[in-house]
Amino acid sequence: KKQMNEKILIDNIKTSKEYKDKNNNSEIITRCYLELLHREPDTDSLDHFFNLFEKKQMNEKILIDNIKTSNEYLIKICYLQVFAKQIQEIDFEYYDNYIKQNKINHDELIDMMKKSDNYNKFNFRKLFSENYLIDKEYYCR
């Protein structure tokens, strides 16, 4: 009988609005990270945004806007636009440090990427690819 009462209690908790909201907030944060940054949120970010959701200081639209104004998003989108591939960690760290030190914008970052040795190598390969199409408006919404 004790196990039955515990099961009923657990079921009641899992069906409560508070429990569903907490799980829903975590799912929203994780989904936004996966869709925009192509990775799971780290523990600190998940906790930070989760707490803001709980305090009603954050919602999905604000979270998306926050992610889209982050250096990480800017770098990944620009790199994808210029090189048509996902950025490697070492390249990401280089551009992230550069942005933090020099406060450059989207266009300046693209110009910088296009002046890199990687771009010259990529440009040479691109000449032989008929499938190279990047739509700036699609990637930089």
C-alpha cells in the first residue's frame, strides 16, 4: 500500500502544471540551442536561462534574440556563409577571441574570414564545385 501511495504521489507531481512548466522550459532552451547553435546548452547556460524563465524574465522569443546576438551565433553563421561548412573548434576560438578584443560586426567578420588563408584554399576548391550556393538572407536572419 505504501508503494501505491508513493506511485500516486509521483504521478500527481508529474502531471502538475509546475512540473510540466519546468520540463517545458528546459525543452525550449535545449531546442533553441540545438536549432540555432547546433549544440546542447552547457550546464551554466541552461541553469541561467531556466532561472530567468522561472522568474518570468525570459520567454522563447527573448531567448532566441539573445542567442542570435551572441558571438557564438555570429561566428557560426558567418563561417557557414563564407565557407559553407561548420566551424572547427580551433577556428571558433580564434574568431571568438578576436571579436572580444576588437568588437567587430557581422560585415567586418566576413571580410576578415575572406582575407584568411582558409578562404583562399576554399575559394580554389569552390571553382571546381557546381553545388556551391549560399543564401545570405537564409543564414543571417
